[in-house]
Amino acid sequence: MPHDYKSTVDEIQKVLKEKTKRYAFKKLEREVIATGACIECGSCVAGCPVDAISGKRIENKYIPTLTGECTSCGICYAMCPRAFAIQNELIGNIKSAWKVRSLREHQRQDGGAVTAFLEFMLESKMIEAAVVACQSSEIPWLPIAKRVTDKVQLYDCVGTIYSHAQVVSEMIEGFKEGLSKQAVVGTACNIDAIERMESHPAGFFTVDTEASVFKISLFCMESFNYADLTKFLKDDGIDIQDVKRFEIAGGQFTVNLDDSEKSWPVKELDSAAATSCSYCQDLTGMNSDLSCGNIGSDEGWTTVLVRTALGEKVLQGTLDAGIIEAEQLEAKSVRTVANSARFKKNKYYKLRSSH
Ligand SMILES: Cc1cc2nc3c(=O)[nH]c(=O)nc-3n(C[C@H](O)[C@H](O)[C@H](O)COP(=O)(O)OP(=O)(O)OC[C@H]3O[C@@H](n4cnc5c(N)ncnc54)[C@H](O)[C@@H]3O)c2cc1C
């Protein structure tokens, strides 16, 4: 380029760079983090090519924070599953629907299907690791994302923890350490973050074509802010460290203590719900291979929606290995799931229209 053109172009580029410097992370901060839409998945942290963003824990909430110099590449914004959230479908595309129960003897949240699928995939070497969420050893019921490689570790992380876990960041760490095949368990928002990494031209999976991930989503009406959930329980005289199990079923939120239990209608916990959940319209996790929840099945069973050919293979393989029993779900049960999904959408649209 001729020198006089170059200096003019450089000058304009400098101005642009200065402007976009304020644009890239700031845009994410303004639109997603400050508004409460952030789902604490850590995909902006994991995606930042210059490691300028850190996930800071402030009062046990995970907050993406600019700790280095932003180069304005915009990847953090592009990777964020909450940056342009528009979804029209109710439960997405499904190939088949089942109720599944694990035949293994260990604790589980519902039918233990999620743990059974992961066990099958680990044992048959379909994956090298599974990313799940376990309770922190220091802070009761604070979820810590963990990579597990055998069934003993897997059985240690059964059951549901009703707060955001950074399973996506943990998955990326695994790939960075050299793994090539992992499974991830997460709520729809986590799975959306992974889908964004698969579909965006600058996404992790587009760049690293060796890496593959099997996605299991957990149905989710809402997740809770850890500090607010702790306070909600404390106001009712319950110390979270005494809780043995949490459950959401039939519109009730139940905590099991040593020799008693207490339930509230889920809507009474609205004040403790994660703010990001008011931006979510997806109950079942439409971007996954398998979606699992309790809605639509009897107690002790997991409802499983199969969405992909790989999902079909895993269900069939787990069945053939004798780890689970499964029955095709009746149409009326699928309707129950769809109605719950509609309930979640209704909640979303009412909230949006009041803004
Ligand atoms: C925040 C949240 C809200 C939910 N709300 C509903 C609901 O409204 N209706 C419904 O039908 N189902 C809901 N579920 C799903 C349900 O609680 C069960 O997880 C599901 O039915 C699978 O049961 P299972 O016995 O097959 O799982 P298990 O075999 O017990 O395995 C559960 C797996 O999930 C992992 N896990 C637990 N918590 C998290 C987390 N926070 N993030 C990522 N992974 C995690 C565990 O490590 C384990 O690997 C919710 C789950 C979560 C995390």
C-alpha cells in the first residue's frame, strides 16, 4: 500500500480499534453480565484467545471479569449463548422418547439414566472423560464441575445440584490438556454454549476439528443463585449443610433433611432463581444428543428424549450392556413434557412483554 494511504488507513484503524476496545468485552458486560442474563458457563473465559477474561467468584457467584487487555476480537460475545437468544420451538426435534431406569445400585436423582449413559460411554471408550457437577467439599451444595474417567468417580457425582456449574469451562480444559472425546452434562444454557462453539466459524470445535463432545442436557425450569437459595432456606430455619437432597417435581421444590422434609411451590422460590433464567425459553435442552428429566415419567424413572443418531446409539448400547431398562414413552407423557415447555415459554414471554 502506498505510504500516504497506509498512514491514513492506519489512523482510521487505530480509531476503530480504540472504539471496539470498548465494544467487545464491554458489550458482553453491558448486555449479558450487568443485566443478569449471564448463565455463568465460562465460555467467554474459555474462548478468549488472549486469556484476558477471568471467572471471578464473588459471593459464590461466578462473574466473568476483564483482568487482561481486551483485543476486541469479539469472540467472548460470539461464544455467549445469551448474546442473541431467539428460539421458536417448544421441545425441538426428537427421534424417540423413553422412560429409563438404571439397574445399578447407587444413589441417583430420578432413574439414574444420565449416570448409566456416561458409565456405558466411559466403559466402551466412546469418551475419555465425562464432565459432571459435584458438590464442593468446602461449601455444601455449591456445584463444582468435574471431569470423571471411571464409574467410581461417576457414582460420586450423582444427583442434581440446582445452581449453575462451569461444566463448559471444564470441558475446554480437558480438550486443552489433550483429550479428544468428552461427554458433558448440563442444563440447556450450558449446552447452548457448546452448540455456539460448534456452529460459529470462530468456535472451539470449528478450530479444533479433532475434538468431539456428546451433549446430555438436563430438563430445567430454573436454576438458583447459590447465595439466594442459601438465604431462602435460612429464612425458614434450614441450614443448607443439613440438606441431604434437593428435588423439583410436580411444581414442588423439596428439601430432604436427616429425618424430615420440607416443600414449597417452586414459584415461591422466584426470588432465589438465577437472573439468567428469565432469559431462557428452553426446558428440555434442544441442542443436545439426549435430554433427561423427570417430567413425563413415574417416580424413579428418567424421561429421555433422543435427538441424534449418536444419542440413539448410546441409548441402545446402554440397554444392550444391561445397565438400564427402558420403555417407549406414551404420547400423553410427551404431551406433559411439551406442556411444561410451553409453561416455561409463557413465563418468558410475560416477563419480556412487561419490559
Ligand atoms: C438446575 C436444574 C434444574 C432442573 N429442573 C428440572 C425440572 O424442572 N424438571 C425436570 O424434570 N428435571 C429437572 N432437572 C433434571 C433432574 O433434576 C435430573 O437431573 C434428571 O431427571 C436426570 O436424573 P437422573 O437420575 O437420570 O440423573 P443422575 O443419574 O442422578 O445424574 C445426574 C447428573 O447430572 C449432573 N449434574 C447435577 N447437577 C448439575 C448441574 N447443576 N450442572 C451440570 N450437571 C449437573 C451430575 O453430576 C450427574 O452426572 C433439573 C436439573 C438441574 C441441574
